Amino acid sequence: MPHRHLEDLSAPELEELRERAVHAQIIERLGTQLMEHGFEDVKPLPRARVPVIKFRDPETGISCDICINNSLAVENSKLLRDYARCDPRVRDLIFVVKYWARRRKINDPYRGTLSSYALSVLVISFCQTRDPPVVPSLQNWCLQAQASE
């Protein structure tokens, strides 16, 4: 995409540019705060497609991401929560697989490997294809419920 001057941008494009700048500033400030409060491996990525900050909790060793205005990530988290509520073993197995992947350095999408979310979905798929299934397909369950109404 060729460089464009600010005066060539439409009002919605200018608003999006302003929002991205604000989000980048928030991510940078949050990174500073997390470092000051003892979190480890703090990596603000303010210029990523979805501005995000990655860090690790020193007490638990759990790696975390925080992003801004990413409603899809919120919905994805709710889906994982719902599957974990179906059977607590799903949550445990996801943690084990993510730990295994992290130890083998194959849990870093920025380096071309699988994301934590992708690993979680793979575990859920595995659990759904057991005989009998450990967890149901929530999508099919919802479709069946809607069809019976």
C-alpha cells in the first residue's frame, strides 16, 4: 500500500489511526506498570495488528496476553471457559499440552508455531472425538437446541 498523507485520509480512517495511537500508548504504559510490579518477560507489542502485551506471572509462571478492543478474543475465551465447565479434565489437559509445547518451544505464533488458543482448540477437538466423547460439540448442541424450539 503506497504512503498516503494525513490530508488524504477519510474521517473513519483518521479515527482508526487515532485509536491505534491511543492503544499503542496504553500498551506501552501498561508494560511499564507491569515491569514496576515485578512481572517477568514483559513484551509490549504496540504496533502489532492487534496491540498486545505479553508477560509472565512470576508466582505461577503462567504466561498472559492483554490486548485492547479485541472482541473476538473475549468470545474465544468464553468458548474455552464453557468447554472447561463441561468437564474439568479438559482444562487440565489444555494446561498440560500448553506446558509441553512451551518446553519444546513450539508455542509461539510469532515464530511460526502454534498459539495457545490453537493448542486449546486441538485439545478440545481431541476430547470431542473420543468414544465416548469427553465433551460435546457446543456448536452442534446449540444448533440442535435451536432446531427443537
